[in-house]
Amino acid sequence: MQLYNKIMQYFWLAAAIIIFVLTTYMSIVEGLNKWVFYYVFVVIALLMFFMKKWMVKRMEKHMKFLEEQQNRQEN
């Protein structure tokens, strides 16, 4: 599960970078007015990256808490 979480986290970062580069290129070629809306997808991908990062940290803290609880019950 940790490998999947890392892969998906960096997938969203890569998606944000690729979308940003392509949108910027197309804005230069065809005009900003036509492509400015697509920057919303960059923001969404970045939000997904940071949300995934936050959730992974939260899950790790919760797993440590559960381990501590289990160790207390055994002793």
C-alpha cells in the first residue's frame, strides 16, 4: 500500500507539471485567452498531490497510534 501511495502522489505532481507546461506552451502559441481556463486543472492536480501527501502522513500517524494501543493492551 505504501508503494501505491507514493506512486499516486508523484503521479499527481507529474500530471500538474505536464499540464502546466502544455498549457503554457499552448497559451504562447494560440493566445492566453483561449487556454487560461486550463490552469484550473494544474491547481486541481496540485491540490490532489498535497491532499495525498497529507493523507499518507495522517495514515502513518494513525497506524503508529494503533500499534501503541495494541502494545498497551498486550502488557
